[in-house]
Amino acid sequence: MQDELVVKRASTLLDERLDAVAATARRIFVVRLVMGAGVAALTSLLFDPATAAAWFATYVAGETLNRAVTRPVREGRPMSRPRRALYVVAIFYAAAVWSGLSILYWNHGSEVFRIAAMVILMGPMVHAQGFAFRSPVALAAIGVPPTALWFILPIGFGGYSGIGLVALSVGLVMLLAYLAVSARANMRTAAELAAAQRAAEAANEAKSNFLAMMSHELRTPLNGVLGMARALERTALDPRQQGYVATIVRSGDGLLTILNDVLDIAKIEAGRMDLEVAAFDLKGLADQSIELWSETAAGKGLSLACEADADLPARVLGDETRVRQIVLNLVSNALKFTETGGVVVSLRCAPGADGDGGVEIVVADTGIGMTPDQQAALFRPYAQAEASTARRYGGTGLGLAICRKLSLMMGGEISVSSAPGEGSAFRVWLPLPAAEAVAAAPQACEGLPALRVLVADDNPINQAVARAVLEAAGCRVETVADGAQALERLRIEAFDVVLMDVHMPVMDGIEAVGRLRDGQAGPPDVPVVALTADAMPGEAARLKALGFDALQHKPVQPAALIGAIAEVIQARPPRAGSDEAAA
């Protein structure tokens, strides 16, 4: 029992605090070498070169051992317990080397040399309280040798007596007490900082989990609102009813935009936003963005156009999704603050770049414009040009902040030129190199073949949305409420594709797909499209690695869902005779 207690205490002392001490010590390695060389040069002048060389060789040996032992710290890895124990030996050795030099100076006999010896002892003592305080064992290893000699040399071998010895002893004790208090204060501060860092990391993780949960919880009802509204748009309605439905869709899209902005700014600030690089048509992207906002512009009587230079590359390399997000945010912002005139999106190669140094995207409007002070605060999160802006024009004040952060993430920049009453021009430079031109991909069709689709979702509203979208596209739809029911249906019936919610009771979509791919229910190669309200980065790659063929975020976009189904069907053609088997 006693042995176990000793081992436990040793393990507690040889913990990650020693790694922090080693990391700090490595940063001042050059300073320590320079100091050692300087002291060796002084020793050579005061004594003899052989003594100085012997001491410096001993000193360098200790520093070399220190560097070798702490190599994992330089590589960002923790040291093992044996390495930590060896590191303690190395720093004790270094302290002993300095202490030995002080003995040499003290024994010279001169009062000046004795003062020099005490100064030499101060070096490791200051180092101990200033750097090694994070670890008690490191503090002891560095501080004990010089502290012991601090008293032994002047009191035991100094030849002092009487009131002089008392005064010297009191002074030494006071100085040592000050060093001890400083070391303790540093230890307390370091502990508080470590606790604060752990609390901040825990809070950040809790925030990320909360965002993931809120993303799911908010997108699920939005899926019902927007999905059914879009399905209703496809039915026979009179003009007044069409107007009502259009209002519902616009309002839902606005709410979804706000939700996406809040989630995006949080993901960017947490460093959880990933970028992808692929070839895409920048002019086509801008045209699509213009088309999306064309009704809004027409409703305000504004012109909205896209102009592209003739030398603009047909395709560029970059993150198409994030570039589209920048363009859509800038166009939306321009339309919001423009009452007369119009908005123009201009695309051109960066000056002198010939397409290889990047592109410029300029969104210019004839809106209300801004003062220099308003421009200075423009790209800060939650900031708008003035306090009344949010009341008059709405919005979260996140769109431009997101544009700036995305531009910086892609290695670009964003700027604005504006004047009150003269409109604004936002210029975005992005390092998007030209890509090789390829044949245009076929556009997704509005309809699908007569497919049998199984929808697994525990939310009846989501089931109804999927059914409405797919039946309008010519599919036959069956629904189940969880992964277990989906596997049971797949064992006895043939389906061309499965839409699988990720989060479900009884059995979630991930487990169901895993069992399906293992051959536990029906053909293991049936295409499966994940339906999820989670919008955190990396979700698509994670789900595809788990066996899903594609991913569709909620709220479901009908065209995107139909296009995704068409792609997975094309990649895995339907089995011959599936309709007959189903019959």
C-alpha cells in the first residue's frame, strides 16, 4: 500500500506541468547559451582558460541533455513519465553546474568575488521562481542547490561573525522569502489561468453542442413550413392564394438566412468552418445569384445586372459555396439599402493577374451610402451603419462580417468605397486561379423516373414534406418512423432509393445504414440519401464515410433533393425488375 502511494504521488508530480516548464525553457535556450558563454569568458579572464573551458563543457552537456529530453514538447507532443523524470534530473544537473561555479568564485577569497558568487546563485533562483513555478518538482530541482548554497557559503564559510553575520543572515532570509512569495504568486496565477482556459474550452464546446442542437431543432419546423409552402405553390391556386404562399416562402427564407448567418459566424469564430477547392463557373454563379434576387429587385423597381470582363476565366478553382455566400450577401445588402436606381455585379481579373492572381468581384449600388465612421464599423459582427438601421431595414448585422471572414479564410480581402447619398461599392479580391475548361454538366431535371422511395423520418411533418415533393416529381413514396422499421421494409420490399433521417428514436439513421451496408436488410447497395437538420462543417464527409451516398440539409429544397436523388440513381442504376419485385 505504501509503495502504491509513493508511485501515485510520483505520477502526480511528473504530470503535464513539467511539459509547460520545458516549453518555456526551450524558448529561452539561446539566451541561456549566451549567458553561459559570457560567464565562461569572464571565468577565463579571472581564473584560467582550462577551468573556464571545463565548466562550459559541463554546462553545454547539461543543455544538450535538456534539449534531447524535451524534443516531444517541440513537436507538440506530451513527454512520457520516464522523459519527465529524466528532465527533472537534467534541470537539477544544470542548477548544480551553476552552483559549482559559485563555489569556485567564493573560494577565491576576495569580497568582490564573493558578491559575484552570490549573483551567480541568483540566476537559477530567479529562473526557478520565474519559469519553473508551474511544477513543484521543477521548482525544487532548480531552486534547492542554489538556495542551499545561498546560506551555506556566507554563513558556514564566509568568515563572518557577530552583528555582521546577523545582518547578512536576515538579509538573505528576506530576499529568499521574497522569491518564495513571488514563486507562490506565480503558481497561483498560473493555476487560475489554466482553470480559466479549461472553463473557456468547456464553454466553447458547450456552445458548439448548443449550436448543433439548435440547428437541428430550428431547421426541423422550418422544413415543415417551407416544404409544405413550396408544395402548395405547385397546386392550383388563385392569384390571392399564390400571393399568400409566396409571402410564406419569402418569410421562411428570410428566417433561414438569419439562422444560417448566426451559425456561420459561430462556426468561423470557433475555427470549425472548412473550405473546399473545386472548379466552378464564376460567371454562372453570379448569374444564379442575380436570378435569385431578381424578384426582390423588381418589387422595388430596381435594376439588377451582372457584368463580366471578356478575359474572365471560364472556370476558377475555389470554394463555390462560400463564394456564392459572399455574392448573395453583398447583393442582398445592396438591394436592402437601395431605393432608386439599381445594383451591378462586376467580375474581372485582378489587375495584371491574367486570371492567375485572382479575381475581383465588385457589387455597386446607388443606395444611401455611408460616412467614413460608418464604414469603419461595417465589418464587425452585429454592427450596422447606425442604431436605427436595424429598425428600418432589418437584419442581424452579420452578413458583411461573414463576407469579410470568408474572404480572409480564402486568402482574399474585402473593402468598401462609399459616400452619403452616392451609393456604395464593395470590392472583393479572391485568389481564385483559372481552372481548365470542361464540358458543362447537365442540369438537374424537375422530374424523376417512376421510382419507389422509402422515407425514414420520425417527424410526420418531414414525412409529409418529402412525400409532397417526391410525388410531385413522379415518385411513389412509402414512409416509416425509424431505422428499425426502414430495415424491416427493405427486407421484404424493393426500393430504388432511401431517404434516411440521421436522428431518430429506436434506431437512428447511422446505425440503420451500417446494418444495411452489412447485408442485414435487402440489397446492401441501395442508394441512401441522408436527411439532417445539422449544419456543422464536415457533416457531409462524415456521413458519406459512414455509408450514405449523399446529404440533404433541412429545410429541404425541392430542386436540390430531386437533383441529389437523380445523381445517386445515376451512380447506382436501379436493379432490373425492381418494380416487378415490388408488385
